[in-house]
Amino acid sequence: MKITVVGTGYVGLVTGTCFAETGNDVTCVDIDVNKVSKLSAGQITIYEPGLEKLFERNLKEERLHFTTNLAEGIQDAQVIFLALPTPPGEDGSADLSYILKVADQLGVLLKDYKVIVDKSTVPVGTADKVHAAIAKNAKVEFDVVSNPEFLREGVAVEDFMKPDRVVIGTSSERARKVMGDLYAPFVRQGNPIIYMDEKSAELTKYAANSFLATKISFMNEIAILCEKLGADVDMVRRGIGSDDRIGKRFLFPGIGYGGSCFPKDVQALVKSSQEVQYAFRILDAVMDVNEKQKLFLLPKISNYYKGNLKGKHFALWGLAFKPNTDDIREAPALYIIDALVKEGATVSVFDPEAMPNVKGVIGEKVTYADNQYTALENADALIIATEWSVFRTPDFDKITSSLKEKVVFDGRNLFDVPRMQELGFFYESVGRKPSTI
Ligand code: UDX
């Protein structure tokens, strides 16, 4: 099938590359000249494990093309995906101006029947708005479909190639058939394509992300309670997770969720609710808990140093909002750095992928270490903010010899408390008893 993807950001590039991988002819359109020339020259513009190999192969085999010209890009396409940004506006609602601008242009450009697909996370009712914007100028038949993505950064290729489900929102039989054919290779293993109306598809995306964010904030509150009551959150997590109705996944407490989706989507759903005079109270609490959770380690650190962090030097492992990505949007590490520096402390950081991005945002506010161990030199304590695999089984002898004192504040519960006790560390984590020196 011939496909066009408008927008070569994270979602667009993964979508385009993965559709090319299943034999489709894909043209990606972007207004950013620089990006398009880089991509055309084989230079990938995002970090996503496994994507580069597919990208290079499909580019070489000429199933993947890039252009800045929308008219040329959509000419032969049967399906046009809109993977454009929907940044939150001042009031938290999603800004649709990028999408609607392209929709306006499409109306003029369409010469035969095409399926236009909203891939970006958009508020309920957007498919109708896109339809109206195209219809203003269109002289041919077309359908607008809502097909939200459920990609996790770091495993996006796998999520795309083997989705748990594909959600297709359309009331048109013709579009349903086209979309069903396009996705058939991705659901061979038996996972469903769930067809529904456009609005339900749009809401499904927000409901999924908000539910997952709720699970996390719930566990973060349970963790706080565990500490206060002397229980262990690891035990409680396993105890409840073995109930199929609850499920084992997404029950890990930590220092809050970040990234480009959860914070934005929860906020947007709250806003959408307000617009129909409904106060989504659970989600207000989810956001509130998450904001506080990002600084969960601070009182622990402050207590240890009796309220005085002036002149203290910390090593911080992990900057990305989660492992296997260089994304630092809403990353808890940045909030921790800010708070420590405000208290007069200095910080030396290490992250396997995210350091250039952090440097771009906070510059020389911290020192950037070459590796996880050099970050520890002369530090009073180690703080862990992201659970990268390389941090999970570190060389504790090196940690001991580099740190001034054996003190670790772990926001991701990477180590066993009894083991840390045995090794002689003061070790604070989330929802578990601390080990003492
Ligand atoms: C998420 C959704 O999972 C994905 O379906 C959607 O399309 C986009 O948003 P992503 O933001 O890439 O994906 O990350 P995810 O792996 O879901 O983690 C989100 C955040 O939750 C991270 O900050 C992570 O640290 C946190 N998290 C996750 C927890 O704190 N505890 C958990 O148990 C799981």
C-alpha cells in the first residue's frame, strides 16, 4: 500500500519506518528542511532502540522517502497519517493548530479518495474537526479515522510491530476495510483490531494513559503509607499484583512518572472534562501526587544532612524520565537537581543517553561525568533517578571507594535492602525500610 506520514517526530518516524518494514511504500512529510535532508541522507533524528536498523534498511530498499512537499508527498497515497504535535496550551488543553493547518491544506490537495488518519493523541471530537477542515475545500470523497498509538519510548518498535491491540475509530465501512488490510500483518499472532466510533477511539487513548498514571500515583501513595506504617511496598506490590484483576505491571513505586505522554494526557483529559462541566477528581489527585513524588527523596536527603545541604556534593545516576530513552521531558531528575542546587549543593551527573539533552536545557548547572563511576568522585552520596540496567548491578567496591560516605538515595528501588545493609550502606529507597550504617 502507498502511505504518507505527515510529521517526522517520534510517532511519525516509528510509524513510517514500521509500515515500510511490512512492505508498504511510505513517504514522510515534514516542514523542517533540515530534518528532511538529514533523514533522506540516512541520518536518524531520534534515539529509539531497534529503529535505526529498520530505518536504514527501508531507506536503502527505497520503501521509505522523505520530502518537505505535502502535495508531492500525498499524491499517490491511499492512507495519510497525521503524526503532528499537539502540545498543551497555557490551560492544559491540546493545541490542534498543527493538525488543523495540514487538514486545511489537504482539502485543497486531495484528488481522489483517501483515508486520513489521526495518529497523534487528540481530544475527543478532533476527527470531526479534521473532517470539517478538509471538507471546506475538498472536491472528492475522503474519510477521517482515529487510530491512536500506544507506543512506549524505548520499546516503540516492538510495540508497533506486535501491538497488544490496534484501535481503529471510524464509522465508514470503506475506511475500515483499508485500515484492516493495512494492520493485518501486525496482528497475525492473534491480538485484536478493535473497531469503534471515532470519539470512543480518541477517548480510549486518554483513558489508557490516565489509568496507567493513576496506577502509578496509587502505588506511590501506598509506598508513602508503607514507610509510615512500617510495611514493605515490594511485598504489598507482589501481594496485590498476583490478582489478575489488578495485574503485575505498572505497580512500581518511584519518584513519579514523566515523559511526553502521561503528564500531558492526564492534564488534557482533566481539561476536556472541565469543558463538559465535569470535574474528574481522581485525575486531579493523580497529578497532585505525581508533582510531589518527583521530590520524594529530598526530605530524606535533607534529614540525613540535618537540613543543611550547603557545600554537599552529590552524584546523580539517571537523567532520562525512564531507561532506554534520551527523553528528559518532565524527568524527575531535573526537579531533584534544581532543588539540590537551590539548597547550595553541587551535582555530578551521569546518564547513558540523556546527557546532551540535559546540557541543552540546564547547561553547566551540573558537571557531566564520563561514566557512572567518575560521577561518584568526591561525592557525599549517590542519588538514583532512572533505572537503567547498567545501574542495577554496579561494582559496589568502586562505589565505596569513590564516595566520601556509603550513602545511597534510590528513587527506583534498584537494590535489595538486606544486601545494602550487609554491604554497610545507609540506603534509602521508596516505600521500604532504610538500611543503616
Ligand atoms: C506511555 C504509555 O505506556 C504508552 O502506551 C503511550 O503511548 C505513551 O505513554 P512512555 O511515556 O514511553 O509510554 O513510558 P512508560 O514506559 O509507559 O512509562 C511512563 C512513566 O511511568 C515513566 O516515567 C516511568 O518511570 C513511570 N512508571 C512506569 C512508574 O513510575 N512505575 C511503573 O510501574 C511504570
